[in-house]
Amino acid sequence: MRKIGLLVAIVAFALCLVSCGSSPVGEAEKLVKLTKELNADMTKATEDGVISDDEAKKINDSLKDFQNLMSKLEKYENDKEVNEYLEKEGFEAEVEKFAGAIVGLIMCEGADKIDLEGLM
């Protein structure tokens, strides 16, 4: 049940970002790039069903960067250029991948090594 709640929170958070806009275009570019990198890292970490200490550190560091960037972007709501950029870059699809990758992490052995508290 907790996993479903976490997934719902992540999806809601991500959809809010997509629908509300979040930053000037330069910051949106960083967000898209970081989200894609996180998706790749999380997907790779789940391939064997076990999260290693190195994988956990890399993911936790990236999640911290992601959370810091999101904090900076909160002040840039309703930016038309950002919304257009995110739509052009297919950010909504990246958000869906992100949510799926988080669920994949939760299902792995060693999931307790991943700090998801800031995403809830």
C-alpha cells in the first residue's frame, strides 16, 4: 500500500511540474537532462533486482540534485516558454518513466539504501 501511495505522490508531483511550468528554459533543460539521466541510472540499477552501494550512492546524489533543482524552479510558475519546451522534449513521457523507475527501485533488494523521503 505504501508503494502505491508513493507512486501516486510522485506522479502527482511530476504532472504538476508539467502542467504548471517550472522555470526559465535553461533550468527546464537541466531538469529534462537530469530526469533522463536518473531514469537511465535507476533502470540500470534494477536490472539484476539488487541495488548495490555504488548504485545507491549515485542515485541518491542525483535525487538530491533533482530535489534541489525542483526547489529552485518552484518560483517560476506558468512560464509559457518552459511549458512549450517541456512539451517539445517529451517531458511528460520522461516523468512516466521516472515514476516506473522509482517503483522498480522499491521492488529491489537494497531498496532501503535509496532515500525517497524528499519525493513523498
